[in-house]
Amino acid sequence: MKKNWPVYTLGALLAAGLIAPLASGAAAPGFWLEVLIGGLMAGVLYSLVALGFALIFKASGVFNFAQGAMVLFAALSLARLSEAMPLWAAFALSALIMVVFAWLVERLVLRALVNQEGVTLLMATLGISYFLDGFGQSLWGSDIYKIDLGISKDPTIILESVFQGGILISKEDLVATVIAAALVAFLAVFFQKTATGRALRAVADDHQAAQSIGIPLNHIWVIVWSVAGVVALVAGMVWGSKLGVQFSLQQVALKALPVVILGGFTSVPGAIAGGLIIGVGEKMAEVFFGPVLVKAFDLAGGGIENWFAYMLALIFLLVRPEGLFGERHIDRV
Amino acid sequence: MKLTGKLKLLAAAAVAAGVLASVVPQGPAYAQSKAVAKEQYFPVLVYRTGAYAPNGVPFANGYVDYLKLVNARGGINGVKLVFDECETGYATDRGVECYERMKGRNGGATVFQPLSTGITFALTDKAPGDKIPLITAGYGRADTQDGMVFKWNFPLTGTYWVAADILIQHLGKKEGGLDRLKGKKIALVYHDSPYGKEPIPLLEERSKMHGFELLQIPVTAPGVEQKSAWLQVRQARPDYVLLWGWGVMNSAALKEAQATGYPRDKMYGVWWAGAEPDVKDVGEGAKGYNALALQHGAEPNSKVAKDILRDVHGKGQGTGPKEEVGQVLYMRGLTAAMFAVEGVRRAQERYGKGKVMSAEQARWGYENLALDQKKLDGLGFAGVLRPISTSCADHMGSAWARIHTWDGAKWNFTSDWLQADDQIIKPMVKASAAKYAGEKKIAPRTVADCQA
């Protein structure tokens, strides 16, 4: 219990930081709540991308740098296909494309690199990422494309009688949250209850042991990359409907990096919790802390949101190197 | 062992041959091509991929189509144009690489137009050494208007100080006088980069003059995620929002404005935030949104657009889709190419009609542009552009703009012509340029150099 004091201290500090704007009177309660909700919803979206990272890392030990490119590619496919067919058909076809992509990756890249160093695999995924970015644009074009989920984009204001100006809720973000929750529930069932899920968990625990009892490693890799591909498709669909499908979607993946660092590379709940912490943390920091910082030190200005997320992740690493929900490794030397 | 030795020898020979091949032509062949070149070379820096491609592509297509049109019209007094593209991806390092690769090609580059403030900053240091002019129509450093310090830079038709000044004037008019801006709140939502920060000094100056409160809200590039920025807007409830974005940031801003319920008709974009890609996928949600037009707006009915449809697209040589001809950024690229060509035509008046101009001679042309309305109308720009005339002291040549508004389907002009206030901008340009000259130890040009 004593060993955990840095984690508790950090938790307490974060909680204090969270309520500081409210307690100091710098923010009206309504607005504070709005920023909190906004942060949580952005966090859910980060979690969606982070999930893809965590899935592949868990099953194969590969840090898949191409997850962001996969989000972009899947979203581009969905957007362009939905111009010619109904959305559900475009979704199904895009999912199929992602499965074919997973199969190709296993065939052409991973199979040749079995038992290589982790860093070699990381570099390979970096290569896949660049290929997919360029090829996706050559194939589908580099304009801004639309995914229309048919959700109203106008804001909903609630609790107007309680807070001045009410609380702003975006329907799109709400739908995104529901979709993310459904996806997580589906993945949990898939991992816990199906034979494939059990095999995946076995591979995650120990490659060699799994192979020795007859679990086909190549097969498993195709499956896990396919699942990550479908997760990328869902993330791309949600982000794309919100922001338009465009090359910059790929950069959203960079936001997922601090999330997986914070949550732990191997943990699905970690990806969710990490996403929420980063989402809330960066919005609170940007809105309440940023202007104070600029004023106090007479800085040149500019946003702090982006580096704040990484700083938060680094602080977590100081006190819990394996991440919030990561597995603790004990190596014998 | 013997074999390896031979292989090594072979490899060494191959490397030597490669080195020679890359070095030798730079000597005599390069000089020769310069002497006999019958064609004027225009390198084209483009970004057709990456985060800014939706905006880069129509600009590039307009630029190249205009060069094709000039060739279809018989070149510049008979001198044909050659051009090729280099992809920068809007990245400064790749832009500089393109510049280095292209500057000596085809007898030497005439002029560069990077369409990126970052690349412009990098090339501003290189251009004087290579003696190649830079045209940055509507972007780049605002102080490069001062040709006494920035001999090789030409921010033709407008800088960000001009843009910011005109926007504030327009808001003043809307309120019934600049004095009515007192006590108002104006938020600048800007791309957190040199580009986005460029208007701040001018806006601060105007805020002091008229007593409005200026809120600065940065958006990290590329600007996909803007929730915190718009939450701040929602909290502060500014009377107006000025949008200084580029690429996906613009459409994302409009979507966030819609999601937070900020009225779009209170939003005013700079001229890089007022084209079709910025509003297209927002559609109805962007209705009422205003932006500056860098003189021209969407001009599908202009003569030059029709000429291109007939003489370039009609002959199957169009660069992009037909529907794009006349769109805002297409026209921006097209006018940029026109400036590049007309500078050379002007230079020919001095150095010899029907001759290929060197970059240095072309620079004189850009510094002595005299595009009056008659000339512009003759080129097909009637109703599109106003007269532009540059000089040694003024490398901008014109400081006019209009406002156009998105009606859900297309851009329509909603203001008269507005001119930036020279009395405010001139001293700021002078001071900033002098500071730059001091830092870089540049001796200001003499009157003799101006007349040379």
C-alpha cells in the first residue's frame, strides 16, 4: 500500500487541478461543467483510436504506428464508397477492405519479420503508415469528403434554468460516445467469451506457449489486425462525420499516443480511461490554465493543449512506468 | 577474392560516373542552355497531397492553367513558357529542397511562389543570394512590402496587415462608425503559426485606437481538434470572430461554431479562409459566414475563366476538373500566375521584346508593374482585379479587398471595395522592415539602386 503513494499523490494533484478553476471562482459552474463534458467527449474519441493501438500491441507486441493511417484510409474508403451506395453497404465494404488489408500486412510484412526485434516491427509499421497515407490519397483523392450519419449538428442546450446560458451538449459527441461504448462492450465479449478471443489472450500472454499448443500465430495476427482495422473504421467514421474526412485525420492518431502511454499499452480499459483523462486534462488546461500561464510569464501566447497531453503522460510514466492499467513486468536478471 | 576486387572496382567506377554525370552538365551545358533558351521557365511549387491539399490543388490548377493559356495565346511576345511542378506538401524543408532543385533548371527560374508563409520565410533569406524574386500574393511577411529592404520579395495585392485592417474597417462600418467599436469584443481564432500570428500587431494597434477588446485564441495546427477554442468563444461571447485559418482548420472551425451555436454571420475569415473547400462540406451550416476576398471572389463568369474553358479545357489540356474553373482558390492561383507573367512582359519592355528574361530582369518588371484597368480588362480580368502598380518603396502595389458571404451554395459579394489605411500600415511596415534590416545587417537600397 505504501508503495503506491506517488500514484495517490498524483491523483490528488490532478483532482485538485480539476476543481481549482471552480474553487477559485475563475470559472462559472456552468462553463466549468461544459469544459468537463467537452473534454470527456473528446476523450472518448481519442480512446477509439487508442483502442486500435492497444489491441495490436496486446496480441502481437507490435506498436502499430500505422493506426492513424488506417483510420484515415478506412474513413476515406467509407466516405468515397458512400457516394455511390447506402452508408451501411459502404461500411460493410470498407470493413472488408480493412480485412483484406490486414491479411496483406500479415502476408507481406509481419510473416517475414517473426521473431525480429520490436523496433524492427515498429519501423515496418512506420513504413506501412507512409504507404497507406500516400496510397490512400492516390486512390481516393485528397479533397475533404463527407460522411453523413444524419445527426443534427446544431447544439442542444440543457439545464438552462440551473445555469446561466445552460449547458451545451453536442448530439454528435453523444452519438460518438454511445458508439464507442458499444464497441468496447463488443470487444470485451469478443475477448472473453469466444474461442478466438481466448486464443488471442493466450497469444498475448506468451507467443511460444500459444504456438506450442497449436494456436496458429499467423491466423491470430490477421484477426487482430482486422479487428484493429474495423476499430479504425469506426473511429474514422465518427471523426470523419464530425470533422470531414481529410488527411489531417491521420494526425488524430498522434493524440492517441499519450493516451496509450498513460493507459498502458496492453490494456483496453486503459485506453478508455487514458482517453478520458487526456481529453479532460487538455481541455481544462487549454481553457483555464493556458491564459493564466501566458499572462503570468508574459509568454508569446499560443496553445498549450498539444504538449500538455504529452506532459501529463510523462508525469504518469514517472510514477507508473507501465501505465495506469498496464501489466507490471518483473524480469529476472 | 579476385571477384570482390573487380566488383569493388566496378562499383567505384559506377559511383564516379554517377558523380560526374551529376556535376558535368551543371557546367557547360547549363551555361549553354541559358544562352540559347527560347523559353521562359516558371517553376511551380504545389501541394497536391497532405493536410492542406484541398486548398493547394485548386490553386495549383489555376496557376498551371493560366500558364497554358498564355502559351495558347502565343506566349509573352512570342516567348513560350515552360513550367514544371514540385510537390512541397506545405512542408518548409521540402519547399526549400524544391527551390534548390528547380532554381537552375531550364536556363534558370524566373520567380518562385511558395504559397506557404513558412517556405516564404525560409526563401526570403536565400532569394537575394540567388537573385531570384519571390511573389507572395496575399501572404508572407507583412513588412516585405518595403522594397527598400526586401528587394526580392513581392507581396502583391495584399498582406495580413492589409487584411486585418480592412476587416476592422468593415466591422466599424457595420456598427455605424469605427468609434462604435468601443467596448466591443473581437476574438481572433488563429492558426498557431507565423501565418496566424501575423495580423496580431495590426489588430492590437487598431484595438488601442478604437477601444475594442481583442481576444486571442490559438488553434494548434492543423486545427482538426478545436473544442477548447470554441468553448472559450462560447464563454467570452465576442461580438465578432475573425478566423485566421488555412486548410482543414477552416471547415473544422465552422463546424465547431455550429456545434457551439456561435452565429456564422458574426464570423469573418481572412482571404485564405474564404473559398469553396472551407465551406463545401459544411454546406448549410456555414450559411452567412463572411470572408475577405483578395480582390477577386469566385469568378466563373469572368472573361479569363471563359478563355481558359475554351482554349485550355476545350483542347483537352485542362489541369483539373472543368467545374473548378472560376472557383475562389482557382482564381487565386490564376491571378498569381498572371502576376508572374506580366512582370516578365513589363521587363521585356525595358530589356527587349520577345527575349527571355533573366530572374534579375524579371525582378525589375515586378518592381515596376503598371497594370492599369485597361490592361487588366484586356487580359480578361475585368471586374476581377483593380489596377496594380508597384514601385521601389511599395512592393505590394494595391491594398483593396471586398467581403464575400457564403449563402449555403456559393460565395456572393456583400460589400463595396475597401482600402487598407496607409497611415496606419505604412509606419508599421517601415519600423518592422528597419528592425529586420538591422538584425540581418542589410543596408537599405539607395535611390540609384532603385533606378538601376
